[in-house]
Amino acid sequence: MGLSGRTLISRFGRALLTIWLVVTVVFIILRLSGDPVRLLLPPNAEPARVEALRTELGLDQSIAMQYVRFWQQIGRGNFGESLRFHQPAMDLVLQRFPATIKLALTAFLIATVFGLLIGSTAAFTRGSAWDRSAMATMSVLQSAPSFFLGIMLILIFSVRLRWLPTSGYGTFEQLILPAVTLSVLTMASLARMSRASLLEVLRADYIRTARAKGFGERVIWVRHALRNASLPIVTVFGIELAELLAGAVIVETVFAWPGVGRLAVDAVSTRDYPVVQSAVLLIALIFIGINFILDLSYPLLDPRIRHD
Amino acid sequence: MIELATPNTGRLRTLAASQESAPVSKTRTRRRRLPLLTIVCATWIIGLVLAAIFAPELAPHDPLKQNLMARNVPPVWSSGGSWDHPFGTDQIGYDIFSRTLYGARPALQIAGIAALLSLAIGTTMGLIAGYFRGAADAVIMLLVDAQLSTPFIVIAIAAVAAFGRSMTLLIILAGISGWMGFARTIRAQVLSLRDREFIHASHAIGATDFRILLKHLLPNLTSIIIVLVTVQLRGLILFEASMSFLGLGVPPPNPSWGSMISNGRDYMLSAWWISVIPGVALMVTVLTASLIGDWLRDELDPTLRGIR
């Protein structure tokens, strides 16, 4: 068991390539917008500063040179200065990062626990009223836009019942609604997937063999079915976690949660492009990182998968 | 199952996705009657299209006309409501019913055009990758993987930050957001078709690659393409609504469900209908679009089960 060096390198290469593509797209967007200086400096910037930035970006040089300069700046960790807050843009983004992580991980925890619980109980009672109603609910929830769901939760739990605050950051009560909202989509897909995966496994030969050998149902479920069914579920964990991170952009806006996503969206409306750019690069980098780590972990989970 | 034919990346998400489905017999001997649910969904969608087209005739008020004399009027079924504003008005006196009707326009326009756009890009890419294999295939699948492992919404945020918001940009972004699904599925289909006898026969009588692609492969992909377009619509409607919710979509003051929901967020305590009514319209539309997509997929090509 284990990972061959070649696979490791090819996976790593693919992750690097994706990062390269993202940075290139961000560069292309910046260039296509017309005058990058207009985006990167406040409108009332003094001419000397405009000139300085022009030289720094290499705007008087060829596109290729500008591209190289862009990479050099990123390599030096220079993502520009926030037009609004007058501090390095990446610092601002990193300050907001813990809030996003807190939200995403809590949501992930909720989604995993409830998704697997619903999925496996549904599979266990296949065809029952619980199975059918749970799966129908999951389908409906998968169609619910997270921002609308969030607003409905606010309406019910904050406005009508007055149990939980409508927004804000700090207390545990303020975490509940955003985390639940963010978790719903993932929970629904994990529930459906774990149910399907369990049902698939239960048809396998080794389950029949286990039955023939006279194992009790509990042993079969826990030792044979759940363990084998867990692989396809674990493989979507990374994708789901990454999706949660992207979904957080919207949920943070609904609940005024001070995370990276809300920072980026606010920065668009205040025309603070360096902050947008830094947030985009950070979120993309983490997203790619999660996918990469998950890619690596598959062969460890299932020795059958070793090569591409 | 189809996607398992995708050998190059060994991505488990395809494996996982395929496991969601049970094997379905491809031959269908008898024609079933239309299920009631499908009729209901189709009615909603047709009604929506008509509402969008005839919005000027149906809407009781100008969607862009504020009426400061009638602010926060509740819907007709609440106390204080009247038939003058069946769904009430918002905080500056916009008529919610009229705006919800008009809001169907950007939703359908953007989803429709963007679906065609991603169809065009994705099908071309999928055909090239599957038919010519080799370097073109490798590059295209690399792009597919790269975009799948990047949160597209943040790229879209960067684009809106750089270019400013407009319908055109929104359509282009939505179009780019979904081409990968087409490319992967079409590629897998072409891979399974390219070694069939009729293709070999065309080669033998000297048909050009272009002719084979256009005259022999593409017609065989029609039903899959129809299914893929329908399945995509759900995501595209959600994309438009999410971007508009974040304030990055349809430019104001034009009505869009997403921005209407966002607008009502601050008035949940006093006037819940401002966001709940467009929200219900959006959610029902997304749900019906995905149910019709699922139904069409099962009807036209059961082997595609599990595709999103």
C-alpha cells in the first residue's frame, strides 16, 4: 500500500497547474478591464503614485513582461494595498479567514453527522415511510438556494420564535443559523450518497457470503456494509468541504458574517480591487489544496486505487 | 456509469456519482403516461415563460415606478393588503407582484442563453477531446479538472469587480461556469462511439474528420445534449440569482429575484413578504427545473443517471 512517487508528482503537478491557471485568469481579468491602475489605486491618487505603479506593473512594457511582473509580485507576497483600509490587502483577507474556517468547519460537522445519519437510517429501512420522506426532503433541500434558506431560517427562528439572533459574529448562538444554512446542501447530498452507496454495497457478493456464513445482521452492517460503503462517501468529503468554502461567500453575506467571502463581496461594491483579488486567490488556493490532499488520500483508503 | 469511461484522471467523484444510481434497463417497451409531477412542473415552467414574455401586459404596475404613498403594503391575504398590490410592496413602494413577474426575465434569459453558450463550448471541447484524443484531449481534460477544482463564484466576483456589472458579463460568466459537464459527458460518449462500425465505414469511404464529427457523431448525441441542457438550467438559474443576491448580477433598478430577496433581508421583522415572495418563485422554479431535468434524463437516456 502507499503512494507511488510518480502518482504523487503527477497529482502535485496538476494542483500546481490549476494554481497557475487561476493566477493567469486573474491576470487576464485585470488586464482586460482596461487600465489596471484605475482598479488598483484610489481615483484621487496623486500622479506620482500612478506613475510609480505603472512602472512597477510594467505597463509600458510588453504583455509578457507584465505577466512576469505579476508573478514576481505574487511571489513576493505583494497583493497590493486596500484602497479603503490602507493596509496590505492580503493581511485584511487573512484577518477574516478564521471566521470563514469556523463557519465552514461547523457546517461540515453538522452536514456529516446528519447526512450520514439520515442516509444510513434510510438505507437501513429501505422503502419505508421514513426512507421515502427523508429522500424527498433531501431532494427539495438540494434545490433550495442557500441565501433563501437562510432568510427563511431567520424569519422562523429569529423573527417569529426569537430564539436566535438574525446576524452577527462572536457568540455561539450567532454561529448556529449560518452554519445550519451552509450545511444543508452538503447534508442533503451526503445523505443521498451514503444511502445509495450502502444499498449498492448490500448487493455485493461478500455480503451474501457473510450472510451464508451465518454472521448476524449487526456484524454485517457494521463490519461489512458500512466500512465498504464509506469509501465513495469519503471521496466526496473534499469536494463537499471545498463547496462549503465557496458557499460560505453567499451565506456570510446573508448573516453579516465577517468572513473572507463577505469581505470580497463588500470590496466589489467599494471598488477595492486589491482586496477582491487577494480574497479570490486565497479561496482558490485553499480549494485546490483541499482537492489535492483528498486526491492523495484515496489510495490510502482503498488499496485498489493506486494508479491513474 | 457513462463517466467511468473517463480514464485519464481517475477522479473518484465520477465513481461516486455513478454509484448513486442503480442499473436501469435501457430498453423501454411500453410508453408510460406522463407522471402528474412532470405535468405540474411543465405547467409552472410554461407559465413562467409566458409570464416573462407578457410581463408588460400582466403586471398591474410599472416595475420601476416607486410609489412612496404605498410603502411596505402587505400582500392581499394579510390584514391591510389590497388587490391593488396582490403581493404587497417593498420599502420604497415597488409593486412586488409586478417585479416578481419581470424578475422571471433575467432568470430565463440568462439561464437560456448561458445554457446554449456552455453547450456550444462544452460540446466542441468534448467532441475534439473524444475524437482526436492525444494532446488535445489531455489539455481539454486538464482544463475541465482545473475548473472543477476551482470555486467559480470567486472568479466571477473578480470579473464583476474588474468589469462592472452587466447582463452581458453575467451571461458570459454563467456560460463559462457550466461547460465542463457537457465536455466530460460528450467526450465519454464519443469515446464509446468512435470505434463503432459506422464510423470505421465512414473513414473507409474517405469521409473527413469534420464530416464524421458533424454528420455521424453529433446526431447520435442529440438526446444526451437535450438532457444536459435541461440539467444545467437549474444551476444557471441559481447562478444568476446568487450573483444578483450578492449585488453582482442584474444591474439595478431592474428587478431580479436574487436582488429582491437581498433587498428584503433588512425588513424581515416588519415586511417579510419583500424577500419571501420572490424567494418562493425562485425556489419553485429551481425545483421544477431540476425535476424536469431528472425526468427527461430518465426518459431519454437512463444510462445518464447521476449526472449533474
